[in-house]
Amino acid sequence: MKIQSFEDLFQDMLQDIYYVEKKLVKTLPGMAKKATAPDLRTAIEDHLTETEGHVQRLEQVFELLGKTPKAKKCEALEGLIAEAEEVMSEITDKQTLDAAIIASAQAVEHYEIARYGTLCAWAEQLGQDDAADLFEKTLEEEKAADEKLTEIAEEEVNPQPA
């Protein structure tokens, strides 16, 4: 798709985040299996359920716009996943692996937070208030997931000071 207008840019970013969420539905189960801390595993599994809801919300946005849901490959996500897989493949210590999983998951969460914040603002500017509301709901869930990961890292996974 050639981007020639603000609306085109909005749709391009929508297709990008749709790819991200659909890819995460496939990626998160493997990440949960690698996690050794029970709370981390549960948090990832819970976020998988939320992510499935994010896909459905994005499909609602496409419908509101009169568009067919379409994903555009997100090179940023592919890079974050490749980096995470590379780092995790080198780790043998379980606690360190959990810390790496959290760091990788938070990198993705921060990407999503940035995208949803932008999409929310742009939807409002385009007069797409219903779409903005859907983006806002997802944005809040992404922020909560990031905060939960921080809590698990600080309370259970990261080494404590001596």
C-alpha cells in the first residue's frame, strides 16, 4: 500500500499492529512454556487471552472503517522476537532465563503501547471515536501487562540486593 495521506498512514499502522497481535497469539504459548516462575507463566498465559481479545477489537476497528482486516508484516516485532530467541538460547540458568523473558516481553509491550497510543490519538483526529475507544481499552491492558511484568521481575525474578 502506498501511503499518500494521513488516513493511509493510519491504516498502515492499523495493519502493522494487527500483524503484531496475531503473531503474538502464536508466540506467547512458547514463551509461557519456557518461563519457570509460576507467576510469570500465569501472567503470559493471561496476556495471551487478552491478546486474542486485542485481535477481535482490531477486527472491530477494521469493520468500523469499512475495511477488510489485513495484516502488514511488522519488521520491528520480527526483530524483537529474533533478538529474544537468540538471547534465550544462550541462557542455562532458570532465573536468568525468566529475567530475559520479562525483558523481551516488555520490549514488545512498549512497542504496543507506543502504537496504540498513536492509533488512539489519530483515530480521534480522524473523528473515529468508536475506534479510539477500542484502542484505549487495549492500551490500558498493555500498560497493565507491562506493570505486571515489572512487579514479577522486582518481587520474584531479579536478584535481590545482598
